[in-house]
Amino acid sequence: MPPKKRMPNALGAASNLESVPPDPMDSKRGVAAWADAAQWLRTRGIEDIECITPDLAGVPRGKMMPSSKFTSNTSLALPSALYRHTISGEYPEETGNFRYEPRDSDLKLLPDLSTLSVVPWETDPTAQVICDIVGSTGESVPYTPRNVLKNVVQMYRDRGWKPVVAPEIEFYLVAMNEDPDYPLHPPKGRSGRSIQGGQGYSIAGINEFDELIDDIYHFSEKQGLEIDTLIHEEGPAQLEINLRHGDPVELADQVFLFKRTIREAALKHGIYATFMAKPMQGQPGSAMHIHQSVVDIETGKNVFSNPDGSASKEFFHFIGGMQAYVPKTLVMMAPYVNSYRRLTPDMSAPVNNAWGYDNRTTAFRVPVSDAAARRVENRLPGSDANPYLALAASLGCGLLGIMNRIEPTAPTEDTANEGSIDLPRGLLEAVSLLESDPALTDVLSAEFIGLYAGVKRGEFETFMQVISPWEREFLLLNV
């Protein structure tokens, strides 16, 4: 995949705004950036602005304020405890390297003005901007998701390279369900009937939700988000959106905003959109496949290809690194108990760390392409993963393979997603693997690994407090 020009954001391609430094009004560049942003807000009559950032789960957190206050150099802060709670909002017990900060000190929100865009589903003129997180003196905070990914990308840049990615995001549309004790069901489409499974690539399946899809496209265009293709997947009312390839941080930002956009569009039509990895029993799970390549910054050439068009040693070492390390970082690609229900045999998901040429049953697929577009597709991440962390883990594992010259196995030509499972089977096992290899701290940081592992153990303990229908069905009167 050759590098793509920066996608025009809502401020316009000509503005070419960069992220604002910690004291934007102290630099000429910062003054110009903020002046452009203020003009952009005035032109569109923006009244409110949402300053958002992803937490460990990828949930938008932040503050809303009048646009006049946003452009007055107001200092924005969030408590550090936001990065120490589970998906259910609880704070785990201290374990291992997971410790609380007694002061719960403030972290600063640093707006990245290149992400400024409208919020098209709001009735009042509203804008949003994605923020980085820094400490009180402007220092980078290593455990926040956007910074984890930025640090991995910087490791590539230090070698004169730039990683290029293209995510594919699957999700289900489901009928509204206010009681979590009841199973989910497909919604009714324009025909008045619930769509059934087995509709892979069905145009009729997409047409069932024409008005909803039109809103997704409309909302995306208003935000400067660029959809490449949209298809119907195998599951009932399961869709997939493919994004154009580009810079990992920009693409993670897009996935972060796309999830919010799709949920809002679905709610407008009285249904839910869910990115759960396995929302319905007996149906395929939802993945976030990631296509990856690496280009030389100076030449723009694909590092995975030699001048004669053959595959380079870096290409094979990248695959070797993924085989060696992705199982140890799987908890960043399969972050919940539910995630491991997707990674089971005979459910169209890989259950191995094999690779192969154009083999969709392997974890790491090499699509058919010319030398310039040579890439590796990681098929393990679920759509429930935080996109910043999934990309950081996937790219970090490949880079470790290049740095350590890890040779891959022979490519797999047979069906690889049947029989034995070569991956962690559950959340706790995956957490232990993340903590097991010191090499991972070189690309992810010890602070992040300790924090993330503690939160995931806390989520598992919360899950264990819930009695499932399976237990009531088979244990209530039988044991």
C-alpha cells in the first residue's frame, strides 16, 4: 500500500494544521492554528465543542464547552482515574503492577486541531476535536491509547520508515433491546421482515437499510471521514466498512469517530449498532481486520518489496514478529470475555498464528497484490478492540520481528481455522501473556502494560459476579 495523502479534514486541506503544542499561544504556529480554528468555528456558527479522547476501552471521554471558551486558551483537564476503571465503570483492586495514584491528579487535554470537525447528528451547531493527553508540565503520558500508538509509530520513524494501515470494521445492526437478559435479534429492514444470515456481499441485504446507510455516508462526509467500500457480511444485518489506507494515528482516529457515527445513525432509525465481537449465539463474530505495510519515508518505496519486486527480508521478519508476539498481545485485540467467543473454530475467525498467501483461514493473510502494494492482513482483532491499541500492538509486534530478525514458519496452504486452537482461550490467560515478555515493554511501555493488565483483571472479576442463562439452564436442577 503506497502512502496516501492526508485526508482533508473539516478545516480544509489547505489549512494543514498540526497538533497544538502544550502552550499554543506561545508559538507563531500555534497562534495561526488557533486563529484558523476560531475562524472555522465562526463561519459555521458553531455554538458548542466537544473535546474528546479515547479511554482504555476506546470510549470517548472529555468535556463540552461553548466555542468562545474553547478558543480563549482555556486549560482543559481530566482526572487520571479515567484510565484506571473498567468498562462497567468500577475500579479494580490493586494487583501486580497495577497501582492507584493516591492524588488522582489531573491530566491535560491537548486538542489536535487537525481533527476538528462538525458533529452532524446534533440539532444545535456543534463541533468535536480529538485530544491528546499530557501531564501537568506538558510531558507525554505513556499509558493513554493515542500516545501508545504514537510511540510505536515513532519507533518506525526513527528507522526512516512510515507504517501504513487500512482497517476493515464489521458490526451488527440489532433490534433495540432494553433488557440485557434477553438475546439480541436482527432488526426489521424496509421489507418489514428481519434479515437472515448467509447474506455475504448481498446488495439486497444492504438495500434493506438504505436510509440508515445514507445517513452513515452523510454523517461521515460532514466529518471528513472517508469510506472506501461497504458490504453485507455473513451474519444477519452484519455490515462491514472498509477505510482507505493511511497513517496509523489518522486511521485510528477515523475508527474512533466511525464507531460513534454508526451508533448515532442507527439510533436515529430506532435500532442499535453494536461492535461486540460476538453479539449473537451461533452467528459469526465481528472483526476489525488490519492491512499493514511499511514505506521508506525518503523514497516512498514499500519496505516489504525488493527493487526487483520480490518480497524483502523485512517482509518475512514482520510476519515472524507477528507470529511470535501477537498471541502475547492478543488481549489488546480481543479485550473482553466476549471477545474469545468469536475466536472459535468453524466461525470464520482464525484460531491460530499461521500465515499464508490469500488464505483467509490464517491469522496473517498476504493478499494478492503487486510489489508496491505488498502487505500483511492481521485477521485476529475484533471490532470491540480499541483501534489505537489494536494498531499499536499489531505494528509493534511486526517491528519487533524486524528488529530481532525473526523468521516465520512456512506459509500455510490448508484450512487453518479448524481443530486445535493456538491462541489464548480466555481473558486471564491473555493478560498473563501480555505481562510475560520483557520485549513488549520496549514498544508498549511498562506503565501501559501494568495499567491495562490491572483493568482487564478487574473486568474479569466483574464478569464472574454475573450468573449466566447457561448456568441456570444446566446447573439449576441437575447438580
